[in-house]
Amino acid sequence: MPRASSPLRRHALELVAAGARLGSTGLILPGEGNLSVLAREDREAIVLITPRGVDKARLTPAEVIQIPWDEEARGSWPRLALPDDASTETRMHLAIYAELPGACAVVHAHPPHTLALAGAGLLPDCAVLEEGTQLLGAVSWVPSVDPGSLRLAQEVATALLDAPACVLERHGAVTLGTTLEEALRRMLLLERLAGLTRGAV
């Protein structure tokens, strides 16, 4: 891992804390979900992402994967060589950073109320709470696509052009933010809105 005081170390610790929050609130089970941050250190951009198959609620900084990111060659993300232990959805995160330059963090979880609504063909209603209107505004929909595929990566990135959150049919939800805290807040709010929406229908 980077030196203790470095920005990369700080972001790795943020990923650890966010994974623990997702686990404690029931938005992921062991082995589920993935989180990432687009960080910068010494003029270099690096994507920090959670590893595959690891309980994100018990993640350690040493387990966080680092992927160099060339901001001048965003279009090359489908051809990047990825570490074997990187998340199966790494390309989805890279596609989001390539298509949405303002995004600096991505959270993918399996929020149960949101998934239950999606199973009925519904999306969380952002208007149920004032915070929903302010922090989300809209939620996009992504039809069922093979997990880990380039097509899923492209579909999710496209969906997030219109909203900071999207629901993946039978595959959870994705939120983005300018910070990891913002992306996490949006995921937690999405699930709250889904619970309220379910209670109203």
C-alpha cells in the first residue's frame, strides 16, 4: 500500500469504511457489490477498486486494487489489462469514469427494497422525499445484461448520463458521485426511497 499519509491511503480507508457501511445496512452480503474511487497522486490518476470475492464489509486497505488511469486516453478502457483479483465489474467502473469525467466514485450494491421494486417493473420515486429530488432527481433503468460484460459496462455508463443512479434488472443498483461519500449517500437514499415507494404501491 502507499505511504500512510498519501491520498491513495486515505481513499483506500474510505473504501473500507464505505464497504462496512453497506454491509451493516444490509445493502450487500459477503462477496457482493463493488466500490471504486478515481484518485490522484503525484499527478497520476489511479482507480482504486475493491477485489473480487471478498467480503466488502470486512475489507482491509491492503486488499484494495490499484489500476493506473490515463485521463488522456479514456477511450482505451475496454483494452486495459486488469489484475486477476480485481472486481468482476471493474470494466463497468472504468466505463463510467470514461464517459462521465465529473464522476470520481462509484458504488454498486444489491439493495433489497430496490431489487424488489425492480422485480415488479418499478423504480424508486425520487419525489417521495425532498432529499430524493435534491440528491438524486432521477433514476435510470438498465435491462438484464450478463454481469461483468463490456455490454453491461457500456449500458450502465450510458444510463448514468441521465441520472446519478441506475437500477440494474436482477443485478442491483449503481450510484456515482464526485466523492465516495456522495455516491454512498445516494445508494443509501435510493434504498430508502425504494422502501417508501413499496409502502405506497
